[in-house]
Amino acid sequence: MRRRRKFQMPDTTPMADIVFLLLIFFMLSSAFIVQPGIRLRLPKAVSTEIDLGRSVIVDISVSGALFVNDAKVTIEELPQAMSIALAAAREKMAIIKADKDVPHGMVVQVMDMAKLSGAERLVIATEPKGGF
């Protein structure tokens, strides 16, 4: 007579521990992902909406440094850099990200240069304020 073997469930505790540790690792490491770019303190507004994928981004730091899509440019190079970036963009939209302490005159000058470089729409980036 043949003996039947009893089916034993494998111990899945080590696999569950590994999956749990991987989950914790990815949760913690995603919290430390820092968005690269220029450090700006944007003004706050209640309504904010930006589609960064299709437009040209111009950053103005508090020191007056200018960046077109994260490439540093001088004020003299700005019109040419904007023309090149707008030609490659799907939408002819320029997003102006100016630090809240940048003088208003400089922001207006950059907006004027963007318009002369071919921008059809201008957007001023803000941070969400958090309610009314």
C-alpha cells in the first residue's frame, strides 16, 4: 500500500517580510526626491494651474539671474534663447517664475522680451495659497 504524502504549505513569512521592507524602502526614498532646478520663493495665489510639459519656463532669481528651461542666460541672451526654446515648444507659451522679491520692472522686461521672441501666451507662476 502506498503512503500518501501530506501537502505542506510553504512558509511565506520570509517573503512577506521582504515585500514589506521593499514597500517601506520605496515609501521613504520617494519622500527624499528633490525636484531639481532653481530655488525660488514664488508669490502665493489661490488659483494656480500650470502645464509645464508644453511650454517654455523662464526663472528669475532674487539675485537677477535668468534661466530659460534651466539653462542660465544673460539679459542680452534672453531674446535669442527664448526664440529657440519657443520654436521647439509645442505651445507658444512662456511661464515666468519670478521670485517674490524680484523687482516688478524686471518681470515686466522679461515678459516684454518673451512676447517679442514669439510667445503667444504669458503665464506668471505662483504657489498655492491654501484657500480663501
